[in-house]
Amino acid sequence: MSARDPNDWMWERAAELLDRTAWVQRRFFQVAGERGSAWEPPVDVYESDAELLVLFALPGVDAELVDVRHEPGALLVSARRSLSAGCENAEVRRLEIPQGRFHRRVPLPNYPLLLAGTEWNNGLLLVRLRKGT
């Protein structure tokens, strides 16, 4: 058995609980100024010599309704995922797939980038940002 100070354990546990509380607050009690986002899609960011690639996981989101905007220092993507067709009149027994409006802001590096295009494949949105000079 280690000779660990009980006070250290207590403070570590308190810090863990504070972190968890902050996560719950961010997840469930978002500020109204966030455009009413109900969820945020996961994002991967890749970088090559020529471009930055930002990949959004958006299964079930209509590609025609996705809004992609590039502004200095950030990439903004928003849309809405609706309840799947045929489920509107059914009673919900479990609902794990996020529904509703989302708005995701991805910070970008501090150098010139140009929106080069988007690609949609199997529920994944790939945004290409070409590096400027």
C-alpha cells in the first residue's frame, strides 16, 4: 500500500468532479447566443504542404442543407439533422443519434487559407482549404 497523502487524493477527486461539471454544463446548458445548437459533429483536421483538410462526420444530414463558411481564423459549418423518415409517429424508446440544428466552429491556423471546395461521401463532409501565399 502506498503512503499517499489523503489530501492529495481529495484534491485530485475534487478537480475531476469540477472538470466533469464543466463538461456537463457545456454539453447541456449552452448559451443562447450559440444559434441554438443542439449538438456538434465530430471533426478531424489534416494538413499537407498545400492544403488543410477538415472532415465532418454528418450521417443523416442532407448535403443540400449544409452551410459552409470560411472566415479569418475559423471554418463554420451548420445544418440540421431531422428525425429519420418513418419515425415521426413512433414512440421513442432510445435516442442516441443527435437530432436538430448544429453549428460547429473550427479554429484555423493563422495563415492565409482559401476555401477550395467541398466533397460529400457517405455522410462525411470534406472541406478543402488551400494554403495561400
